[in-house]
Amino acid sequence: MTNLMCRLMREDYGNPSSLHHMGLAAERHVKQARRSLARAVGCRAEEIVFTSCGTESDNLAIRGIAEARRRAGRRLVTTAIEHPAVLETFAALENEGYETCIVGVDKEGFVDPDRLAEAVDEETTLISVMHVNNEVGSIQPLAAVAEKKKNALLHSDCVQSLGKLPIPTEVLDLASFSAHKIHGPKGMGALCKAGSLHIIPQQTGGGQEKGLRSGTENVPGIAGFGLAASMAAESMDERCTQIAAMRDYLRRGILDEIPDVRINTPDHDAVCCILNVSFLGTRGEVILHTLEQQGIYVSTGSACSSHAKTRGSHVLRAMGLSGEAIEGAIRFSLSAYNTKEDIEQTVDALKKAVHRFRHLGGFR
Ligand code: PLP
């Protein structure tokens, strides 16, 4: 991937909108990437709109539909465990006069389609439900949600599921993606929008991406995303089985070696690569910095929402966890590059860090 991206920066650096051969060569890379991503996602190449990140894709989907359908209704429904890219967009739209409804989740982090359906009325134009929650890994029942959507369109933030699960594009009207979750370049995203659906562009200008996202294309980023998507789709099943085995090994190690922990990731319908654990009587942030000194990188919530204004995870709060459990939560994110030795080293480091914190803090 880096070879391809470097070549597109150093040699084939044409602008895909240019008519000369350098431009046409760049356009071919964009087309190829569009086909690769569409194949990985399960949609048509024409339905892909490249953006600068998952956040932009969420904004384009939500604002694009809310504005296009404002005469049909002004009610928008989402869940309490969405990424800030969705929740903050809903909050901004509420300030602009839309009526928004945030539906809660159960204690395992799942939305109940019947409860969600109660919030959807004839005026509801958009429902936004993420596919996989980024903090605890719960997989949301999108097919059941789609059955109850009434006149509304269904958008899903699929940033965490790309390359880990088949994307249920057959039940979605819009789906958001981000390249860096599949080892692609940072600062690259895409929105998949069902064929004829009309959305209002949020960026106007030269009319690139069929007028839905003006601005000269990030050709190296797009090509890198396309290649990463192909690689992620190729070996998805074996890779995910391997990652899930490492996650289960980590979960077992923690439960066997460290007392007073709470596993926040559900033991069913969870993505292979996320494990969220509360080490009661500790502060997740302190554990994070202790592990970091040994080259083990974890997070307390999600890395990309750690600038959030409120303290503590809104996801764990929505699941009804105690303040102590929220304070001591750590999110482990695994990949196919993690080995058994990495897990053993992590459990060992955790055991020492947690023991030390509790000892100094006089836990219980
Ligand atoms: N949605 C989810 C579920 C995420 O986990 C993230 C980031 O990790 C985003 C959206 C934002 O994506 P990006 O960082 O590409 O803007």
C-alpha cells in the first residue's frame, strides 16, 4: 500500500479532473479504488462517495438527508452509543430547529429495535444506528431496525465493521466508512449512498464525486483505501477468527489473573477485535499510561473521541455502568498482528499496574 501511495505522490501525481494523460492515469486509480471498495462493501461502484474521513461521511449522510427531506419531516432518530461524529451532528441539527430523539441501549450495549421503532413516527426522515459500537464492540441488529423504519431512511456508521463483518448494504440507505480502521491511510473516508437517493452536498465547489463532495480528490489516500479494502475483504473470515481467539485469550487471562474486573464487551454478537474491561478501584487513564511505558497502547474510550467534552464514556454511561466501573474502564483494540506473546505480556503488565494502583489507593 505504501509503495502505491508513494508512487502516486512522487510520479503519477496528476489531478483526476485534468484532461491530459497524467490526469487520466490518476482517474484510473480513483476508479479502481472505487470498484475495490464497492466490492468489499457490497454495493455498486457508482454508490461510493469518497470523503476525508468517517466523521465527514457521517455528517454528509445525516445533514444531507435531513436537509433534502426537511419538507417531509424534521424528526431524526439515533442511539445513545453513537460516535460523536453522529451525536454531535444530531446536537447541531437540534440547534438548527430539527427534532432529535436519542434512544437508549440495554446493559450489554444493544439497541432494542422495538424501542427504537416507538421513537419513529411519520415525520421521521432519518434513523442513524451504528453497525458496531466502537467502545464495547456490540453488533447492532440493523436488519430488525430496517424492518421497522416506516418512511424513514436508515443510515449506519459502519466505520468499525468494515473488514470485520459483511456490511448489510441490502437493508441500508447510507453507510459510512473510514480507511484507518482497516490499516488504510488516516484522513480518508467514504459514504455509500443507495443509487437514486438525493442528498444535499455539504461541500460545494468544483463538483467532484458527482457533485456530492467537491474538492480535488486525495488520489494517494483513495488508492490506499481501495487497496486496504481489497486486502481486508480477501481474508476476512480467517483473520477475524484469529483476532477473536486473541481477544478471548486476553479476556481469559484478565479474568484468571486479576480480581474485581467487569467485562463490558458482550459475550455474544460482538466484533472480533474489541475488548472493554473495567478494573474496579483504578483509574483507566493511569493504567493506560503505565502500559504505554512498556509499549502497550490501549485507550480509555475510543481514541477518536477522546477530545469529548464530558468526562467518562457516554457509551458505558448509556449501558448503566457505575461511576467506578466507568472510571476504571480500558478498551483493548486488537488486530491480526497481535500474537499470544503480546497478550501474555499485556496481562502481566496489567496485573502489576492494577495491583500497584489498588495498593497505593487502599482499594477495599
Ligand atoms: N465512527 C466510529 C464508530 C468510529 O470509531 C470513528 C473513529 O474511530 C469515527 C466514526 C470517525 O472516523 P474518522 O476518525 O475517520 O473521522
